[in-house]
Amino acid sequence: MAERKAGRGRNRSTALPEERRRSIIELVRTRPLVRADELASRLGVSIETIRRDLSALEQAGLTRRVYGGVTRPPAHSFEPPFEQRRIANADAKQAMARLAVSLVYPDSTVVLDIGTSVAEVARQLPPDFHGRVITNSILVTAELSGRAGIELLLTGGRVRSGDGACYGPHAETLLDGFYGGIAFLGSGGVHPAIGLTDHHIDEIPSRRIIIDHADEVYVLADSSKLGQVAPAKVCDLSVVSGVITDDRAEPALRQAFADAGVRLLVASTLASTGTGGAEGVRMA
């Protein structure tokens, strides 16, 4: 009996909770449903330990528990109305924009994508910025069209109401003709395993061109979008330079991004003035 107990002890996993939970996320990414007892067997831990892991992952919005196992988090099929998104988490978006513009050189090329968070970046570009801005957003254009010293290029194309997003062949052709610079992307959802997702399929080709052509690419996602999944995938997070978010994200959620090797730049919502406002940079 003692030998059998010792043998069982040798087979138990010594993996840290963060390592187990990352393994769970990766497995759920490839399969629609994974049973809890299978996870316990694969990871060499008790079913009670797996249940605790699944509870923590669900609270962080990274997975969803179902009877007997776990599945992917639900996709958010509908995007809230523009006016609701414009005023939601305004202080977090301002903090993220302060951090974003701290990464911009005064005479550089900046590519600004669509979305309310990206429009805030345009609003906070400092007076000494005299570079080129390429954008597919009418909101960004409205913010910068009166600024002297900025070379402003709007892609044109079909326009989506509310966000003023330009998309389609005209937008893609202009974006395809430029290389380099730093780009800031909006987001519908950002998940450490699934990646960057969005609600508008027709606008994804433009984003992928931006990602392929820019020297640096940062995704703007306030803490309400971390761990969330929108219906259409844009890219894995391994192809972007980092994710800029705010300091309200749950620690377990931040850790999941760090475990996935994602560079997370966290902007402090307490900073009311100055540039940056960064609480810190989490890297794995």
C-alpha cells in the first residue's frame, strides 16, 4: 500500500497553477469542448484542482465552464452602439492614448486604425508632432485635419456609419502602398490564446495590411476587452508588438497574457497629465 501511494505521488504534476491554466487555454483553443477529467489526467492533478483552475479562468473571462468540462468564452456577436462605446471607459482610453503617444517620435509615420480608442490617440498627439498620419478613420481625420505640419492621408473607400470607418478595395490599395512607421489598432476583443478579433469582417483585410507593413504595431484594448472574443479573427498576438490596456484588468488576466508571451503595456488611469502614464510593462 505504501509503495502504491508513493507511486501515485511520483506521477502528480509539479506544474505551477499559471502553467496548468495556460495549458488549458491552449487545449480549449483547438477543441470545442474539453472534459474536466481529461484535463486532470493530462495535467497530473486532482479533479478538484482542475475545478479551481476552471473557476479562475472563467472569472478572468478566458474560458467558459459547462457541465463536465470547459469550452471557449462566448463570442460577442453584436458591437454596442457607437455613442455608447464613445463615452464608455473614457478615462481608460485617455490613459491608453497618453501611453501610446509617448511611443511616437515627432517626425515619424503613424498609422491610426478605426475605433474610439484610436481616435483618442489622434486627439492627444502632441503639438510638436509634424510627421505623417495614415488613417482609415474619418474620426481621426476630423481630429487632425486642422493641424498644421501634419501630412494627413485618408484611405477613402466605403464608410461605415458611426465609427466613420473606411474599408474596401480603395482603402486597401492606399494602405498597401506604404511601409514602416508605428501603427495603433482598435479591437473588438483580445484573448491571449485566440488573439485579436473584431466585429466587422469587411474591415479585417485593411488591418492585416497595416500589421504586415508597419515596423511596430500596438493594439489598443481597454480592460473590458481583455479576454473577450468577437466573431471574426484578425491575427494572433504573436505578430503585434504589444497590447496597450489600462490598470483595471484583473491580475489573473494580466498573468494569462504574460504566460502567452504577450507584451502588455498598462496605462495608469490615475495619471491626469503628462505623457505615458504607464503603470508598467508586463513581458514574458
